[in-house]
Amino acid sequence: MELRHKLDLQMFAGEKTEKASPKKRQDSRKKGQVAKSQELPGAAVLIVSVAILMAFGSNFLKTIIQLFTDVFINRMNMDITTANVMNMMTQYMAQIMLMLAPVFGAAVLIAVIANFGQFGLMFVSEGLKPKFSKLNPIKGFKNIFSMRSLVEFLKSILKMTVIGFLVYTTLKAQLGEIAKLHSMTAEEIFHFASSVTVSLGIKIGAALLLLGVFDYMYQKYEFEKGIRMSKQDLKDEYKKAEGDPMIKGKIRERQRRMAMQRMMQDVPGADVIITNPTHYAVALKYDGDRMQAPEVVAKGQDFLALRIREIAKNNGVMIMENKPLARALFAQAEIGDTVPGDLFQAVAEVLAYVYKLKGKVK
């Protein structure tokens, strides 16, 4: 029973039920994994292209008429040579490109804006790296029959159904005009074809834009679902970012031991050990050539104080009992600090007494 409970806890910990952390989102973005819909840019480009056709339709008609006029009037008697044909094609291509430039420019601009609105500015090199795992036929077969592929297939069917329905209803409403095309002039046929094309473009663009909005909502839902994290993932990420607490604790413990070892190595060089006598021990050293004031080279409490006194005794360092001074030095000065100014007088008297006993003058 207990084993089953542990297994249930492990399974629950492995479930991806938590929202993705900012780091996970950033890592996904670096790989090019963002919530985006391919339908929105396509719909936006179609609508804007139709709008430009409506705005510049008269100019397009004028350019097309000029091209056909030039063919029938100026080119019918032209000598058919490579140079003449190439020159004619170059002129026609330049005029056609100039005519379509607003459409192409607007299409590119709208596509960029539509993508930027979905996921912002993003430069990704991850997709340029070859991934041989994509050549795995088994994995590719699974992707074909995955839920995502099924959704994309149904989405394509829905899109084609909507487009087909719009084309059918629009052309059905124009059957009377279509039947009269044989009696229309070229200009009238052009106007009719352009009006039907614009009408279809607006209807299809609006329908695709609506489908694109729903597709973006679905893609965002799938993206959020795909980057979810388990509780264990969040813990592992935190440990990786902040460092494993156990490892950090071991590092701090090792640093304390090394500091303690260095401190104990400085005790034999101290001039005096001021004690409580049992609770505190503070080792002081003064070198007039390189110190402006006496320094605390070691200090300890209880067991550590006892260890300092033992090392001092074994190395002939004088030990003096001064309870108030020992407590004050322990509380106010850290290892490597100079003696606080308010304790100068007391420390100076102790050091003077020590030097007198040792026959030193400092």
C-alpha cells in the first residue's frame, strides 16, 4: 500500500500541470517555438491585396491596355530577332513589375506585421541546424497520424469547404452576367471579371481572417499545453538556476573549514590571546612596520575558544584574562579587522604589559 502511494506521488509529480516558467518560454522562443497561426498572415495579405487592386484598378487597366495596344500597333511588323524580342520582353516585364510593385510591397509588409503581431521580433538559427531525427521513418509515420496532423487536415477541409461555398454562391449569383459575356466588349469583360474577383477576394479574405483568429487561439492553447512543466521540472530548473542547496551547503561548509584552518594557522603568530576565560578567546597581533593598529587574527567561542587557547599554549603565546575586553572584541571586531577605536586604550595597556613581560618594545 505504501509502495503504491509512493508510485502515485511520483506519477503526480511527473504530470505536466504547471504553467511554463519564464526561462522555459525563453528557451522555447530561442528554438523558434512560439504560438503562431499561418492563416492570419495569409488572410491579411489577401485582404490588403484586394484593397490595393480596388485602389489601383484603373491604373492596372490602363497599363494592360497600353501593353496590348503596343503589341498590335508597334510590334506586329517588328523584325523577329533575338535582340528585338529580348528588348520587348524587358520593357514589358519592367512595366508589369512596376504595376504589381504596390501589391508585392504591401503583401510583404502585411505578412511581416501579421507575424510580428503574433510573436514579436525573433531571430532564430536553431531551425537552420540539420536534425537527422527528422529522417526517422517511424517517427514521421507517427507524425502523420498524430492528433495535430488530424486537426490540420480537418482545418484544411474546412477552409476549402468555405472557399468553395463562397465561390459557388458568388458565381451562381452572376450566372446572368456570365451568359452575356459573348456580347460584351473587352473593357466590359474586364470590369465584370475585376468586380467578381474583388467580391470573391473580400468574402474569402474575411472568412479566412475569421478562421485565422480561431486558429491562433487554438495554436496558443496547444503551445501553452506543449510547454507545460511538472512540479519536478520547476524544482530542477530552480536548482539549476540557483544551485543545488546541498551542494551550496557543502561548499559553504568547506569554505568555513578552510577559513578556520587559516585562522588557526595565524594563532601561533599572535602577540596575545585575550580570554573570558572559558567562553571567548580573541587573538591580537600588532606589527608597527605594516599595521596602523592591532588586528584581530583569530577569535572563537566555547569549543573554538578552547582550541585557540590550546594552540596558543603550545606555541608560547601569552594568554591574558580580561572578561569585558574579550566580550567587546568578540562582538565588535571580525577576523582581519583592526581594533575598534573605543577599545584602543584597553588593548594598548594589555599589549604594553605583554611586551614588558617579554622584554619587547613596540
